Amino acid sequence: MKQQELYIVSGASRGMGEAIARQLLHPDHVVIGISRGQSAALNEAAQSAQLMPNLMQWQYDLSQPLAAAQALQSWLEAQASGRFSRATLINNAGLVPTPGPVECASLQDLSTAIRVGLEACLLLSSAFLRGTTALGRQRRILNISSGLGRRAMAGSAAYCAAKAGMDNLSRAMALDEAAKPDGAAIVSLAPGIIDTEMQAQLRSGDPSKFPDQAVFANFKTSGQLLSPTAAAEKVLSYLARGDFGATVLADVRELDLR
């Protein structure tokens, strides 16, 4: 049997995650999307390319990430030895509560944002590393971070905390993997400013609770937002770099992706 490459993408039902999964569709790839819902457009793209057997869309609510991580670990451990030549996990799922101070958000919304943005990343990474040990260095984890993980912004504490946690989680996991003779490569990548539902939520925030609302509105009106497709291209260009993993905290805006 010809070996394939495995790609697991969380938050693949819409936005940049959907665009990443779509661009990964290839006869030599198996793509697993993990999201609360399914993308009809992604299924249509796979069907039109006659690649439906290469695409799986798992429906899990990543605000309760344990079930998804357990399913991933069990599935990986059940795969035939030698089926995959390389495996990649892309932790893309994230959530922004209504912009404003933490006391203005419900406890449920705050909990969901941290579970989706950080706990899911941690558990899926653990399941992935445990289930792909035999692939040694042919394993990669790409965590989709944000500039807001590296600088705080009023009115977005939960999102900032999740992304800052993702960055430091990536650094710590990279240290663990570097101590192994066949450790995985791990990167936490800020993908730029993308025209997604998250951006729409930020620019429609209440300026009295979210002081940077006008900044995000200007991103849209001044044409500074990347389309999900363009952002996915940049992310996958970074993933394809020969030195992937050499820099754990990275930003597509600071790198030459030619």
C-alpha cells in the first residue's frame, strides 16, 4: 500500500480552518477535520476532486475536548503500521467571547473560550504525540496563535489568555520533543489578520467596552484583512519550510515565505 500523509485540522468547518483543509485535499493525503459541525463546501470540494475517501469530518464540540482527544488517540492507535509517511496536527480552533471586560461576559462563554482555544490544543496534541510515536521526526504540530497572544488588548482577556497559553504550551512541548532523539517539530504561528467571523465580531463590539473597536473596523475598511484562502496559503507555505520547528514562536508577517 502506498503511504500517505496525515493531516488533522481542528476548527475545519469554516474560516481559515476550512480553507486549510480544502487546500490539503490531495490523493496522497488523508485529511481529518474536527469541528462541532461539518462543512458542506469541504465535502463538495472533496467529492468534485474524487477525494471523498481521503476526507473525514469528525463532529465534536471542542468546548468539551476530552471526547475528541480520546477519539483521535484511539483512531491513531488503530491504524496499520506504515500507513502514513508523515503526520501533522494543526490546532486552529479558537473562540472570542463578546468583546468587553471579563465581568461583562458570562462564565459559560469564558469557560468555552479557554476550553476551545487552549484545553483542546493541549489534549489533541497529547493524543497526537502519543498515537504517532512510531513516526518519530516525521511529526509536526502547528498551533495557530495570534499577535494577541504576545500583546494584551483590553476587552479580549479570554482570547489573549488562550493564545498566550498556546504559545507557552508550544514552547514547553518543543523543549520536551527536543530532548528526544526523534522528537516532533512544534510551532505556534500567528497567521496575520484574517477576514473571518471573529473579525466581524470584534469590529462590531461596543466601543465603551472594547476600546480597540475602531482599529478592527479600520482593518476592514482599509483592506488590510487577508481572505481565509490567502491566509491558509501562507500558513501552509510556512508548514512546508525545511526549517519548520527551528523557531517555535513565529509570525507569517515577519517571515519570507517565498
